[in-house]
Amino acid sequence: MHSFPYPIYRSGIGQASRRFVPEESSKPCIVGGVIFDEEPGLDAESDGDIVYHAICHAITSLSGIPILGGIARDLCRKDGITDSQVYVEKALETLGKQRIVHVSLSLEGKRPQFEPKLDMMRKKIAKTLSIDTNQVGITVISGEGLTDFGCGDGLQCFAILTTVES
């Protein structure tokens, strides 16, 4: 490993998508650590939080350590932990000397209405990642009915995570 006189920036990308559970389910819809009461939950063993899952995948692309297919699966199946925030916290431990400087998130879905809770989501994500709220960018699109997400059948999230090591 070489020592560089300047900071080393890296970017990781992650993606997650889930279908909604049936409307009659009591499972809550959690996105970016925030509950959306008006919608059914997302189909997953865990809480199905696609934002935190996409962040976990982005961290895996930086660290090379499988989070959702390994660490999180064990936490869920062996310990009954279904809170995706815990998975992100464990994922952060795999970054070593890398420090997160920004996360950019792109959500696609016809529902729920994200705009009223975007600030709450940014604050929750920033706290989880130990960064400032201004280091969290979120864009949302309805999908215009072009995909299953745009038709209201589920949600999709892409995450780009930028880190620095000095």
C-alpha cells in the first residue's frame, strides 16, 4: 500500500428494490428510517428499507465485504434483528479508514408521497451515517408508470456513497 500526500476519494454504488406487501398487511412502510403510515410495508425478511439496503450495497462496493448477503442475513436469521439501520451501522465498521463525505440517493416509486418527509429522511440518514444533513442528497421520481415502481407495485433506490481517506 502506497502512502499518498493527498486525500484518496472513492465512490461506491448500491441499488435495492422491493415490492409492497399486500395492502391488508400490518407491516409498516419504512424508507430512509422514516415510517410512511399510508402505505403497506416492503416485502423482505427485514423491514425492507430500500434506502438503507442500497447504502449497505454501496458500502459493500467500497469494502468488498458482503453486508446484506452475509452480516445482515445472520443478524436477521440468527438474532431476529430486522432493523436495517443496524445493518448500516455494522456496514460502517467495514470501511476502515474511509470516512463518508456524501451520499446521493435516487428513489423511484409512484407511492408514497416522499416530499413531505424528505427533510426527516435526510436527518435520519445523516445521523445514521454520522454526517451533516447537507451531505445527504435525495431525489425522487414517480416513474410515470413506465416500470413496476412507477405503477405503484414497489420502490427502487440507487445510492452513491463518496468516501475520503487521508
